[in-house]
Amino acid sequence: MEAKQPNGALIPKGGGDNIPLTRSPLTLGRRDSCDICLQFSNISGKHCELTFKSGFWVLRDLGSTNGVKVNGDRTEKKVLQDGDIVTIGKRVFTIQFEETGRPSDLEEFADEVAAIFQQSLLEKAGLAHPPRNSASRKSKPHENLKFDEDEDDDD
């Protein structure tokens, strides 16, 4: 099997060795079984995943405790661009790679990413129901009836 040339790297802010991005997908986390092992207490066992798709890297949080951010914004899934700042737990990296796809290829992911935000986190966790539409929230005629409990019906 021929070794693939890396398609980019994660460059740690504040020093340290660059992390080559050599295949896809790559799991990042504290576990030894991860493709990229980050031995820090604020990194989850399986923290996130990087997948190379249509010429771009896509970052996906794997349900980590401390989350992932791209350019300071917390995200569950994000198409990365060369030079983006990626924060995993409290570790900060700059991703550098050659974008081999066309910018129009990003449109494919727009629907994918937008679908993530269609549900609230409570709904995703199964702890809440989707919001009801306004028509079903209107009260029914019998719901507005009031009964006086002190009224005597023994006439």
C-alpha cells in the first residue's frame, strides 16, 4: 500500500509539532485508538472527526464535553477553509491545506450543516418535543370554561 501525501496539517498555536492530515476520516481525541491522540484532560476520548470531502476538510464534533470551535464559534459540523482557527477543547490550531475543490462544492454542505440546526439540543437528546405550530396552540372552546367550585347545584 502506497503512503498518501498529507493534505494539510494542524498547526498548534503557541508551539509544538505540526500534525499532518494524511488520510480521511481522522478521529481526534484522548484515546490511544484515535488517529490523532491529544493527551489533554479537556479533550474527550473521541472528541471530533476530520473528513476530507470534495476538496475541503469537514470538522464534526463527536459529542465531546468541551466542544469544537471554528474561528471562535462553537459548531457541531463545519466545512473548513485554509487558515481557519480550530479549537478542540482548549487546544487551538490553524488548519493549513490546499483547497482542491471548487467553492461551489461548499453548497453541497450548506444543506447538511443547516439540517443540524433544525433541531434544538434538547430535541436531539430526546428530552423535548419539536415546537408545535401556532395553529395547534390556539385554545379549544372547552378550555376557556370556568367552573365555580363553591356553586351549589342542589336547587
